[in-house]
Amino acid sequence: MAKTKLRSIVSLTGTVTGWAKRLAAQDAAHRVVGVFDVANDVQVKLPGGSVRTDTEIAQAVRRALEWMRWWRTIASSRRCRMAG
């Protein structure tokens, strides 16, 4: 990761292996005295190369939404039985 300070604005670049590390770098840069803002251009590369296509992501979102709809139906029917 590289850091460049220019007029109290810090630019972070490089690659890390997780979102927590990216945010930790940003938080650390914000704690430096005199830093006004941070431009976080750090890329996250997950171990194992787990890259999904837009189609795979869209399918996962659809499954999650269908599951949520199913769960709300079940929860709603249980509330009706308990109330009645």
C-alpha cells in the first residue's frame, strides 16, 4: 500500500486481502494529525480468487429476495395462528 500526502489529503493505493483491512488503513490515515480527508483507492482481492460474474450476483440476489418473501409468509402465518 502506498501513501501520498498532498495538502492534508491522503491518497491510499494498493491491494489488501479483505474489506476490514481496507477500512483499517482508511481509519489509520484519518487519525494522522493534519489529514483533512482520505481518498481510499485500495483494491480488495479476496484470497482464492472468488470472483463472481454479474449474472451470478443477480441470481444470488434473486434467491435471497425469494427466501425473504418465503420467510415473511411463514412468520405472518404463525402470527395469525397465535393471535387467533
